[in-house]
Amino acid sequence: MQTMGLNDENDVQRADLTPYIDAIMERYRPAETAREATLSLSTADVYRAIKDLNQGLAFSMDDVFDAMQAAGFVFKADGLTSIRFKWLMQER
């Protein structure tokens, strides 16, 4: 990842995580609510899973967040009393 300018977010090169997000989407679709979710993962969980597959890939947790959000996954607090945010997924 390379930053061209400090204040211009449009100049930031993002890693292409499409193959990894596509693989997730083969098994899971976005869930709208915690009740319909069969799996919930943190951004760090998704980051570690991708890193385990490709240790040489340069990407950040921001890249993971952006890719998951672009794929339509919902990012919400896990449960009523928790402040741990998770991506909600429903098995296909």
C-alpha cells in the first residue's frame, strides 16, 4: 500500500481483496440482523484469515473494512450489551 499525499484519501492505494471477499461470499451472504446471522467475525478475524492464506499480501485492516462494506456486509455491535463490533454473515 502506498500513500501519495497525507491529507488526500483519494490518493491512497488499496489492496485488491476481491478474491478473498468472493471466497467468503461463496459460503456466506450478508445478514441484516444479529438474529439472522449464523456467523459474526471482527475485522481482525477477517484480516487474520486472509493473512494466513497470503502472508506476502500488503493490506491493512482498513482495506478489509472497506472491502467487506463494499460487498454489502453489515457491521454491528454483537449483542445487546456488547461493544464488540462484528460483520454479520448468514450461511448460504
